[in-house]
Amino acid sequence: MVLLQLDPFLNELTSMFERSTGTGSVWVTLKRSSLKSKVVRNKMVTAGEAIEYKCLIRATNGKKTISTSVCISYILNLSFWFISVLLEPSCRVMQVSSTVECKLRLSCEE
Amino acid sequence: MVYITSWDEFVERSVQLFRADPDSTRYVMKYRHCDGKLVLKVTDNRECLKFKTDQAQEAKKMEKLNNIFFTLMARGPEVDLSEVTGKEQTDVQPTKRGRGRKQ
């Protein structure tokens, strides 16, 4: 698994979504992580040190896996990315609600 | 694995699951563009909550859940989520008060 910086990760994830438009799935996993082993974390706890947690993001298309870790200051960038790369194209593909479809059908029949 | 039909119930139970065990809980999104299907899963390796949809409106709701989880994971389980949800409340346009017809 490749650990990338945020911008290369987003570029790679965007191309992963583009390559899977015809076939296949993309999985994106979010998990809270300190990126430190349990031993190190326990030592920090006993020493009274504060552990810094980040949001670990992993993405895979079943063949290749990429990952990055995000701190709070980059969360807004990530949120905008999800809107532009995932939500807007997916909304064009996904179904419109049945109530809207009925209204469209009724207006066509008239 | 349990598929939850209500979006609000899925969000509430997911946040509770995360707050109960923030180190084990993960949030997974699976998207198939060829089918137009989105599946969301929140699990702590003991309990699993899933939500699936092919509706565009519910995909848009996912944006709110993403922001909630980004904030919870980066700032911690004790963070006040009204900062995340409160912004959306201000985005809602106030209902127009038209002239009411006196009957």
C-alpha cells in the first residue's frame, strides 16, 4: 500500500474513479489513526504525552491500494474534492427520485 | 451485516458506534459507477451498519456524513458536531412569508 501526500492521493483517486466508470468498484475507507504502533502509543500514554490523531484514508479498486493521512486543516479541501469528483458525477448517473419521475411523466402525457 | 433503510437512523447509529470505540470504527464507501450504486458501511469489527442507495438525493446527503466523520476522526469523538451540522442549517433558506389571505 502506498502512503501519499494529499494532492497526489486525490489525483490518483480521481484517475481511479475515471478508470472504473465502465466497470468495477472503488472503495474509500476512513479511519481514525495516530499512525503509530500500539507499543509506541502505550509508551506515550504512560509518559503522559498527547497523541495526535489524524484521519487515515485508504482507497482501492480491487487491484491497487493508495492511502493518505489528513489533519484537520485539510479536511475542507477533501470535502470539496468529494463533492466535485464523486458526488456530482454520481448524481448524474444515479436515479432521480420516483416523485420527480412521476411529475415528469405526467407533464409529458399532457 | 445490517442494511438500514432510514438515512437519519443510519447517521445517528454510526456516530454512536464511532463514539463508543473510535479506534476500531471505520467508515467505508463503495461506489459502482456502472450501476450507479453507493453503499456506505460503518463497522467496529463487532457491529456493522450498512446503507445502500441508487438515489441522487441520498448521495448528496453523504456529503454531510463525510464532514461529520472527517471532523470526528481528526478532532476526536468528543467534538461538538453542531459546528458541522450548524453550517447546513444556516444554508437552508428561510421560508417566505407571503400575504396570507384572510378568511
